[in-house]
Amino acid sequence: MNRALLWVTCVVFGAAETLLLGSFGMLFGAVFVVLLVPLVVRGDRLVALSGLLLGFGGLWLLLMANQFATGGSLDNAATWVMVGAVPLAIGVGLGLASVTNHLSLSSASRR
């Protein structure tokens, strides 16, 4: 599968995971993650994990920002923000590692 298509697909699935967790709870979220394992294992693992974590963390933070913008309050809001920020940061790191790895492999193959 094309790396860019895999990444976009996994971003969409990561965002869908956020919606499933918010709507149906942990059971449906865990089942969804188990169903995504073949996609992650079959393709480029760094790209797939980067997309999943970026989609999940990005949408989670967007939903938290919407919650705060509408005047809502949460008990222990810092914890809930970190639930989105940590996967987002890890996803960015994995994405950068994947791009660096791809660039180094492509430059080595040209020599």
C-alpha cells in the first residue's frame, strides 16, 4: 500500500477511534483497535502507528477545545488534555522517524 494512503487511512481510523471511545465506551474502542491490528502489521508500521496516534490525539484535543470553548468544565482537565496530547506527540515523533528513515533509505539506494 502507498505510504501516503496508509497514513491518511490510519488518521481517519484514529479519529474514528476517538468518536467510538466517546460514544460507546472502552469495549467498542478496544474491539476497533483489535480490528486495526492487521492494517498496522501488514503495512509500514511507523507510518500506520503515526497516523493512528495523530488522528486520535488530534481529534481528542479538538473535542477538548470545543468543550472548553463552550464554557464547559472538567474535573482534572489537565489529565484529559494529556490523553490527547501524549498520543499526538508520539504520533508526530513516529511520523518524523518514518520520514527520516524513508529519506535515508532512498538516498542510500541512489548511491
